[in-house]
Amino acid sequence: MSENTANIGFEKEIWDAACILRGNLDASEYKQVVLGLIFLKYISDKFDARYQELKKEGDGFEEDRDEYTSCNVFFVPEDARWAKIAEAAHTPEIGKIIDDAMLLIEKENTRLKGILPKNFARPELDKRRLGDVVDLFTNIKMKNQGDSRDILGRTYEYCLAQFAEQEGKKGGEFFTPACVVRTLVEFLKPYHGRVYDPCCGSGGMFVQSAKFVEQHSGRINDISVYGQDSNPTTWKMAQMNLAIRGIEADLGRYNADTFYDDCHPTLRADFIMANPPFNLSDWGADKLRDDVRWKYGVPPAGNANFAWLQHMIYHLAPNGKIGMVLANGSLSSQSGGEGDIRRKIIEDDLVSCIVAMPTQLFYTTQIPVSLWFLDRNKKQKGKTCFIDARKMGSMVSRKLRQLTDEDITKLAAAFDTYESGTLEDKKGFCVVVTTEEIAKQDYILTPGRYVGIEEQQDDGEPFEDKMNRLTGELFELFAQSHDLEVQIKKNLKAIGFEVK
């Protein structure tokens, strides 16, 4: 098999090549296979790098487990190392060998216990193709600089996005588009402190937070990561995604429902970032009516949006900040007491900024969404910033839109300027309003209501001339329409269908 080099588009190369393995597997099953292999290769590479360091030192400690765990490196037993797997790539036992490797790694690393996929030996997984994919990962080589761990981390993230697209609605349970996560992170700037996501999916919020810290010359260890997720498969994916990035996280001892089984009841977080399920119904409100988290009112049984919001507010530190994604209905809904809950949150001066997002950002839904930013200690007391970003982004496929780097930078700059007290209102884009003004609008938070319509530039063409030109173009289109109608009737008549 030819060697691969790391370059732009390398993640796609891995994805395309690994797709040979899929066969008749559903995306949800295939996901576990591919992501499991990426993870196994990652921890084996990291172990091998440390192994070579110890060997050079010459003290004979290369099989000492403590020499790895002290450096935050998973210890990989000899029979689970990638070299052994690569040797067996084209044997009928390759599936069982990988499953056994996963079990051995879990046994040696309690943090991974019960997390790694162990379904490679099943009959429906083509072992010849599995061997080809093992070869693919064996032959990862670097170009110029960097290491395979960085490549595998990026590949893991890329594959998560591809699976989210393939799985449709179900994919939305574990994946938030990177451009949305980056926007939340750029607004909140989680340099240090406790970062929390109560519905963490595959852990994308944490990965982007760690990237932000590193890009601003900070250290990953300056943030502490907390989260949970109710889906057992998603919870395991998050654990692997964070491990592959070297991020230590407390995601609870098991997957758990955030409302019924809060894994971090005493946590007061400095930064909370989340993309909770939109408009979740049947979330169990009847059993939680007297819950301490509902400071601003009991959320309606048919929609958990304000249950998620209040759960996060409850977990905020005295100077804590929230950045979350919510369906647009939460901006204006008055049903089920939502209007009263929203009013009380606004009157408590928690809402710092609302950003209306463009459509088609998500693989799984066309529901329009907004970003909510809340702050226990706002820099601009009694004021809220509204930003209308609905015209931003560019289409990257027929169905999907992404915010560009320039879009995210522009949005974050507007928010920073608001916080510094120097943001100038710009019609159609941004405005700063007082709580009194929001009260006059019945506490509705729809940005379009406040930012207005962008002023159109005068093109200099006199009104009479413009009307003559436009009506002339219109009559020309009418004439073309008539000609087409005649031609269509003629064609239909030729095949025996006369239209009167």
C-alpha cells in the first residue's frame, strides 16, 4: 500500500479511503469502527513516542507503566500495540486481535474502562477491508513537521462531521458544526477556569476551547473540563475525542440524563457552552416541578429550552458566562410560562448578547437558531447587544452553510466592542439597547426587532428613469412568457394533449 503524506485535505483522504470498509454497515455502526481505529492508532503512537524516549535514556524503564501515566500517556500493553495489529492486518483473526487490544488497553487504563469499541470480530465486518484500513493507518507519514497525533486528532474531528451528515437527524445528537462552536468560544474566551457543557455530545465545545487557549499562548491545563451526555455511544465518543486531544475531562462516571441525574450538582462553572436538543418535549417536567434549578419559573412540559437555560444559570460561578444555541422560538414564545421566565432572566440583567444565526448551518435541521450569551457580572449593566448575522456565511454544499473565519472575527469584534462600551449601532447588523427598551417590546429578544433594516445605498438613478427601465424589462418578460406558453401548448398538442 502506498504511503500517505499529511497535507491539506489529508483528513478527506483518510475518510475516502476508510470508506472502503463500510460495506453494508449503517453509518452509526461504521462510525464506531473508524473512530475506534483512529483512537487506537493515536494512543499507540503516543505510547511509542514515549517508549523511544525511555529507551534512549537507557535505564530500562520502557515497560514501567508509571513512566507513561506520569506524563499523561496511556500505557499500551505489548499485545495491544499497533505493530502487533499491523502484523496481523491480513489474517482472518484481525478483528479479534483488535477487540483483544481494546480490552487490554481498558484493563491497563481505568479512565478508558468500558469506553472503547469492541465489535471488530463480528462476521458482517469484512476482514479483508479491515486489513486494508489498518494498512492505511500504519502508513501515515508526516510531511515536514508535526506528528501523527495532530493528524489523527484532525481526522477524528473531520470524520465526526461526516458521520453527522450521513446520520441526518440522529447525527445532531452528537455533533455541533465547528463554525458555531468557534463563534461561542471566540465570544466567551475561556482562557482559564472551569468549562462545562451539560449536553456535551462528542465534546466539540471542549476541543475548541482547548484550541483557543493554545492559540493564545495559554496552556490546556489552565482549563478544567466538565460535562455529561445521556447517550451512551455519544458519551464514549466524547471520552475518546478528548483523550485524543490530551484533554482530561470529568464527564461523569457514566452517561446520564442531565435533568434527572446531574453529574456535577455542586459545580459552579466559569464558562458554560452548550447546544442542547432543540425544543425537547417529554423531558420529565412533571417529576421535577419543585427542582431548585427553576429559579425563574417551572419550564413547560412540552419544551425543555428554558429548562436547559435555567440549569446552566444554576451552575454559573459568580462571574460566570454562558454561550448557548437555542431555537428562535425561545426569543419570543409566551406559551407555557416561557414569556415570564424570559422576562425574569432579563430583569435579573443576565442577557448580555443575542445573535440571530443564518439558516442551514446544521446537518440535521432547518430550525432557525440564535446564540444566547449570558453573564452573571455584565460589563454593560442594564444593556443588551443584538446582532443580526442571518445574511452571513457561505454555502459549502447544496444543503449546508458555514460561517467563514472573517464572519466569526467580525461577530466577535462587535461583541468585544460592545463589552468595552464603544460599539456603534449599525442598522441591519448590530445595536445596543437598554432593558427598559426590551420591556417596551414585551421582553421579546428577536434581534431583527431591534437592529432594523440595513439602509440601501442610493444608486443615483432618477426614480422616473428607474421605473421606465423596470417596467420595460417587465413587459419584455411578459412577452417571453407568452411565447413559451404558445410553444408548450404546441408541444402538448403534438403528443395528443390539447390545452384550451
